Amino acid sequence: MTNAPPPPRWAGRDSFAILEAGCGGGANFLATWRAWRDDPERPRRLHYFCVDAAPPRRDELARLTQAQSVALSAQLCAAWPGSVTGFHRLHFDGGRVSLTLVIGDIRTVVPRIEGRFDAFILDGLSPAEQSSVALREDLDWLADPAEPAHSTPTAGRRAAIIGAGIAGVSCAERLAERGWEVTLFDRRDGPAAETSGNRQAVMLPVLSVDATRLSRLNRVAYLYVLRQLATLAQAGHPVTWDNCGVFQIARHADHAKKQQAIVANQQLPAEFVQYLDADAASRLAGTPVSDGGWWFPQAGWLSPQSLCQALLAAAAANVSFRPATEIAALAPSAQGWQLQDSTGKAQWDGPTVILAHAHGLRTLEQSAHLPLRCFRGQTSHLPVSDRGDLPRCVVCREGYIAPPHEGYASLGATFQRSHDTAIHVADHQSNLARLAAMLPELADHFTAAQLAGRVGLRPVSPDKLPMVGALPLASCAPRPAAHVEWPRWPGLHVASGYGARGFVWAPLMAELLASQINGEPLPIEAELAAAVDPARFTWKGTL
């Protein structure tokens, strides 16, 4: 393997993208990263994609790269994902350098990469692979070497984001990292004041027998947020969270067999998921667990408000927060879009707007056609007692219970199609019934009528996948052949539909949307980007 010299065409560029076929132990990436650091004419952002069916393990990577640079090798190894297939985007140097490790067979995954590239490195392939006609055709499809990758003009990097929950704050941070000037609006007096204001949010991946779009997307989103938490801590913006592990109890005997088969057949690494029997799970939880199930050792819970505050701190001066300002209408303007309050007064004017205010999307003329559904979720707050019987890890089945935080453990959550925000004793009783099914010894320790709680209203799409991308027009004729070809409102974008998994979805979906807006290679498979495109419902006529 030879170390890659700095491409001569990157001087003075805003963004430069490289695709390497075959990881080769990370040598070419580290050499390119070092060259980027040393070059005063370097591009502002470097995107590096590395495709490998079997990348080295973390310990192997350290051995292979330490001779080049101990410091850079340590950063790379700390962020290195396990052997879970899919796209894994890693950020370095304050986000100015991104490595997207694509784990999978080169001939299968290259057509799934969406983006334009400025340089290719093929010396990680065998001679037979390098001479593959199919592969070379795929590379030609990815980019025209004579034409640089598209990027948004610096002068146009102004955006307004409506909604300061986890969806909007994540988008603000991703754009701010790219040098955008962002104005963040929320109708409440502070960020994370609605559903994103719950006491605890549980983070775990979704697994399935088949490689569904939801499970493929969710597991890379889950691993992305774990890396983001580490990055925020390293940057001096720590989040209140606990990777105590999550134990997901099988629903019944057949489901337990299915869980075991998924772990065995998909050859998922032990640090990602294991199957444990009830005795082993009970020892981990510190209280008897009803049945066996999946153990996710890296998973856990986080404080939603803490994450939102950390993201805003990381965005720093590039984000201006405008609380207690409800945007009631969008009007076309000479600069792009004017945001107006309920009196018609202009609050902002500029080229790019992201709608991230959950059900508020349905109140705006341009986005009223999106089929967002509102599901009420009530959590119950269980007070800590001197019995010490609350679990040491998150336990979930039909609901979940998290370990205590600031005197209470969160138990939840109901899932009813409703806009009702009142606390109901009956919903506390439903949550306690779920607790009894998970942790039988805790069944009689709490009284529903004495519990406090919180209600959040979750935006849910008909297919349970997020809605992220350019906002489609409500109608179009003739109907295009594919939903990705549906016409869009210029400068308007959507980030919503995260349902009950917002704190797993939001960070990666924000990176996806920021990449789309900036014309950068996407951090996920093209098929998955299409799967979350909000135009899919308009194209189908699902209103």
C-alpha cells in the first residue's frame, strides 16, 4: 500500500471528496489527513470515503497506523466502528475532515454511494478487482473527474430553522459546523421544551430478521449518536448520559428464538449485541428479569435537554436562538423566504429554511400536505426508594424503565394517537403493568395515583421512517416515474417524523440533510436517503 499524496486539484476549494476502494489499514486516509493538515491551500472540508468488506479491527488498525502518526492514529482508533455492515461517518478536526467507512463488498456498495467525487484511490483492490469493468463503470457514474463536486456558495449560507427540539437543534449544529449562519426559532421559552424535554431518552438499535430499510438505517444512526456523544465530550461539551447497557426482553418464546437466530445468523459483534438468558440478564440488571433477550452493551440513556444544550454550545456563535417566537406563515421573498409571525410581521428573510417543528408543519401552507401523525406518549417518574431495587441498566419490552436519574427513574411510555397533553392516572397504570411484565418483583412497589409524569407528542410518519429532505410540492403533473424526481419548494427542507426514537434518528438525519443542502456525498446509502425522502408520500398519494 502506498501513501496517497495530496491531490493537486484541492487547493482553495471549499470541499474535496475522495473515494478509496479497499481500506488497506487506514494508511492512505491518514496520509491524506496529514497532507490536508499541512497544506495552507487545503480545502475547507475533506470528505474521504473508504469501501472495504472486512476492515481491520481496532487493535489491528492501531498497529498498522501508529508508525505514521501516533496522535492521528489514536483519534482514528477511538472513533473506529465495529464490524457492523453499512455506512459509518466519522468526524475529525472539528468536523472539517470526515471519513465515511463503508463496510460491504465493493461491487455491491459502490452503486449505493450518492455523491460526486474529485479523486479515486484504487490501490487497495486486487489486480482482478481493479480491472473489473463493472466497477469502473460504477466509479464513472459517481463523478465526472473534470467537474468539481458541487458546494453551496459561501454567500448563501444563511438558514432559518423552525423548532428547537432535538430535530432542529441537530440540524443547526450540523450547518453551523459547516460555517452557516443559523437562526433557530421556537415558540417556547427555551430549547427542548416539548417532547425533547423528557427526563430520559433511551438509545438502542432496531434489529430484524431481514435487512429492512428501518433496521439498516437505525443501527448506523445508533452508532453515529454514540460517536457524537464522545465527540461532544472531547470538545468540552459533555452530555449527561449513561452507557449502562440496554436489555430488550423477548416478547414470547418464538420471539426469543428469533432474537437468538438474528445474533447468530447476522454475525453481529458481541460489543454490539448479545443474547442472554434471564439469569444472566438479572445479574446485569440487579433485579429479577422475566425472560431472556438481547443485551446491547454500548446502549443506555441520555438526558435530552443536556444533549440539546451541548449541541447548541458546540454550534456557538454561528447559531442565534429566537425563543418565544412562533412562525405562522412562510412567504416567498426576493431573498428566498420570509418567516412571519401570527400578526404577519416578518421575523427573518433568507434563502434556506428547515421545518423541524413536529406537528407545526401541518399549520404551514407549504407543508400542510405531509402525512404526519401525532402520537401521545406519557412517561411515569418512579421515585427512588431505599430498597435499591430499581434496575442498574435500561430494561425494555413493550415499554422501558431507565435507571434512576436525579431521584427518579423514567418508566414509559404510552403510544396513543392523540393530541391530549394531560397526565392520566390510567396511563400510569398502563406503564406499571408493563413494568410488572418486565421486572415482576417491582409490580407492587408503586401506586399510579401518586406518580408524577410527563406527556410528549411524537410526530410519526405512516411507515415509521423519518421525513428528511427537500420539501415536495403538494401536487405535480405529470407524475414522475420515481418519488425522488418529485418537484420541490426551492430552499425549503423538512426534518421530522422521528416518532419515539428521535434521539437515535436526529443526529444522523441532520448530517444527511446538511450534506444534501451543501451538495456533499451522503452519509448513508442512496436507497436509505430515498426511503426517508418526504416526497415518497406525495408521490404515492398518501395524504
